[in-house]
Amino acid sequence: MTRVSLTDEEVSPSAQVSVVIPAYNRAGQVGRALESVSRQTYPHWEIVVVDDASTDGTAQAVEARAADIGHLRLARHACNLGAQAARNTGIRASRGPWIAFLDSDDWWEPDSLELRLAEARNRGVQVVHSDCFVLGPDGSRKRYGVPAVQGDVHRQLLIHPGPMFPALLVTRRALDRVGGLDESLPAYQEWDTAIRLARHFEFGFVDAPTFVYDCSGREAISRDTLRAAAGHERVVRKHAFDMLRQAGGGALAGHSWLEAGWYWRGARRWAALRCLLRGALAWPFRPQAAWRLLGGRRAGGGPAAPRATSGS
């Protein structure tokens, strides 16, 4: 991994952060998200809301706030393309050297941008994330416990998901390097994004909740389970080779068996069996053993070990 220094524009005290908010049928919630950005202690920001062909007046709700908030622009999709496509549209329409994401039904703590920018500049990194609060159906607000991955975290993220989109602050250069966001994924989109960023960049972590994840009105669990399984499986299949090479067969098997359980509960028996088989085939694989079998040797004479990580 090559360490790339932040540019003068990125470390400038007045560097603009472009806040990208995808929105679909969130007329009643998007105002709260917008208000949380307007109350940030860091003053140099713009908001790009992308209305993903809403039918409930979301665009009108955003336009009604534009005069009060300022630095707010609205982009609109002619048809519903999904949250990832909306985020990519927002990235292309934004102007700042830093990009931050916020979901339309969540909101930031007032010092969210300030804390994450300080971490990025202090560590000289292009990607920062944080912990968050989760708002439950009963109105309770508890710390979520996002894994505190930082430093060279590629192997860690191949083993388990980490950053969430509303906590992610990243340079435009970094997003350009990975080619933007994958629009084909129905779920676990931030996991894929984090894995691809971690191939090239070290991460910083803020050990303070910087946003509130609103789970008080999420969709039915049965419907979410199948979407989660499909998204998780696509991410795993996309990064399967790196998982085997860097984390071993146990990591790939664990992911596959988790998906199998989700599919089974959703009555998708053949999909569950497919994932069980993938896990069974992956489980025996160990990178060191395969390397020795092929006669590979490192300069020091020993087998190649999985890539080590730095940070906690």
C-alpha cells in the first residue's frame, strides 16, 4: 500500500465537504437530515440531495428548505435507480475535495464533520469513519459499536463488515481511484465500498458516535433478510479470491454459511444449499499450505503469510 499525502486543498481550513444524500420517498424525514448538516460546527460544506424518482413530494420538501439552509442543490432521477446510483450522481454533481454521505432518514451529530476531518488531517489519511448511535423502535438511543478498524484494514474488512455510509468521509481522489460505487448491489453496499477503498488507502477512525442510525421504522425483517443475503453474497463472490488469499478458507466459509442461514429462513432452499456447498469447498483452503504445495517461497525461505494489518 502506497502512502499518499493529503493535498493542500484537502488540508485547507476552508476545504469544502460535499454531503451527498440519496432520497427516495422520504418527504417526512429528509428535513431532519438536512437540518443536521446545517448545524455542523464545521462551516464549509455543500449538500447535494439526489431524489431517486420519489412519488411522495420528497423533491418539493427539499426545495422548500433550500432558501433557509443555503448551499443546497437538488438532482433528480427520471426513474428509480437505487441508492448507489443516487450516490454516484451526487458525487458527480458535487464540487468539494471531500465527500461525506448521509442517508435521508438518519442525521449527524453537530460535530460530525469537525471530528472526522480532524482525524483525517491528524493521521494524513483519505478515508475516515466512526461509531454511531442507533435509534430503536421504542425510541431508545444506544451506541452501535461499529468495529474500530483503522490503519491498513483490507484483511480485516474481508473478514467482517466495518464502516457505514453516514460515517464515511473520503477524498474525491480516493473515490476516483476505486471507480465510484458499485450500483449492482442490493445490500451491503458500504462493505463493498470499504473493501475497495482499503485496497489502496489507510483508514482513520473516530471513537465517538457522529451520527444517529434510525432503525425505528425499518422494513419487515423477512423482506430485509433476503435482500441482505443477496447483497452479502454478491460482495463475497466479488471479493472471494482476496478472502481466500488473505484471510483463508475459514473467512469465506463463514460468510457463505451466514448467507445460507438467511436464505433458509427466507425459504430460498436452493440458494441456501449453494452457499453451504461454497462454504464446504472453501473451508479446507489455507494460503500457507497452498503456497508450499506449489513450491512457492518468500525471500526469507518461508511460506507466504496472509497480509498483516496495522491499527486496532
